[in-house]
Amino acid sequence: FEGKARVDRHPRWKALTEERTLPPAPQRCSFPPAFALSPPACVLCGRAAADPVLCGQKIRIEDFCAHFFCLVSAPGLPPARKLRFDPNDICRTVVRAAHKKCFVCGKNGAAITCCQEGCDRNFHLPCATEGECITQYVPPHSSFCREHRPEQEVEAAPEKNTDCLICLEPVEDRKSYHTMVCPTCKHAWFHRGCIQVGAAACAGIFFNCPLCRDKHAFLLDMLTMGIRIPLRLVSCRLTGQEAASPVPCQGLRCDARVCLCPGGRDHESFCFPRPWELLLCSSCAAEGTHRCCSNVRTSRTKPLCSRRAGGTA
């Protein structure tokens, strides 16, 4: 023991042991389990929970998690990669946005910039409604601040005591960001939030003016004004009573016996090719399935739920 004590006191031994000293063990997470298991926040807007109608579903690409429309609305992303995101492009977008402050909430990380030349206003996508900004959900996904946003060209003004056709609550006494009108009949007045709910509930092919039923001009005007209109041309081939229903695609999920989607039964991919596209049963129109879960390889193949397919789905 005396020899070991002398070795331990030797200066060369002390220096050697100091060089080989292991780094301190990492401390355990002190957050409660409920917080540690909370859903990840979007790397661009910083929100863990945001309106999926306006921001889209959260997608994971390697170590990044972001809302789909937060990504495609951010300037600088190569157009050719809008549907196939490159982690390097996302990293560069996050770095650029880190020093940009949202003019609505005042926080950094505002990845969206007004496309008007000379305007340097930035904002988060979830802050767009509060700041009365417009983000168009069609290519090239242009965004505008409240001063440069497009306005409806139709010349019309609501009569006194005019109510929204959807919620039956009064509208403002003029066209505004929150009060809109059908460009065709000029008599259908509604709130922006109300028509967005209607657009999200209906497939794009069924979206029309709630009064005159015009489709073409109404659809183009709503897209220009930043209304997101999800297109489900394949997923919702409905006829008869289902096509006339105001909510043809609400609550669609995968009802296959075994769901193979890593994101779960409610997940639907926005990237092409779309193996996790949600399709409606062509027989009962009551249950859904992922394209991959039901082995539907082409758009001409009619998907069947597990009951109609004899348990194959």
C-alpha cells in the first residue's frame, strides 16, 4: 500500500490521470415527464401547436420538424425542392430567419418576408391572421404584409345589417381583411375565418360561393386572398348525397386493420410520391385508408375498406 501511495503522489502519474479524466456525466432531465413528451415545436415559427389548416401538418426531415407551409412560404427555398426538402436548405432557412423579427409578435425566427419590392417586414405564419397578412397557398407561395396585401377588386359594399352567410353574425360595413364578398354575385358576404373553415371542410372541386354557387371566379379570388383550399381530387371521389354534403372529407383517417404509416392513422403526407395519402373507401365512403396500407398503386385503382375488401386492407 505504501508503494501505491507513492505512485499516486508522483507528479507524472497525477498529470497522466488528469489528462485521462473522463468528462462529467450528463445530468438527467429535470423537466416533468409531461413536458418532456410534449410535441416538438416547428423550427421556423416556434409553435408546437398551430392551426393545421393554415400551417399544414408538421413534417420531420432528419433532425428538423417544421410545418409544411412554414417551409414552402419561406423565401430562399429552391423551387425545385418545394416537395422534396433538403435538410441543408432547411438549415440555411432557419439560420436566415433566426435574426429576423416578426413585426406582429416581436419575436425572432420570422421566416416569411413580404414579397413587395423594398418591404422588409417579416412575420411568422401563425401570426399572419393577427397581423392581417396574406400568404397564398398556391405556387409561388407569395406572402404580403398588411400594407401590400392584395384586395378584392370587386366594387361592392354590404347593406345595413348584413349578416355572414355562414355564421349569421354581422359583417363590417365595408370590404376588409376580415369581411369578404363573392366577386360574381356581389351579394354573398362572409367572414374570412368562416369561409376558411368551409374551404378546409370541402374538397377543392366542391368549393363554391355559398349563395350563387359560382366556382371558377370565386375559387381564383379566394386563392388570391390567401384562403387555403385543400385539394382532394383523388381522396374524395364522392357522388350523390356525399358530394352535396358540406363536410365531405372531415375526420378522414386510416381504418386499415394494420396501419403501416410511421406517423399514425391520422397522418397524411404532403410530399410526392404520396404513399401515405389518405383515400376514402369507394364503396361505403365511410372509412379511409392510406394508399400504402391498402396497396393502392395507381390513381385508377379504387380503394376499399377492410369490410368491403374482405379483410385485405
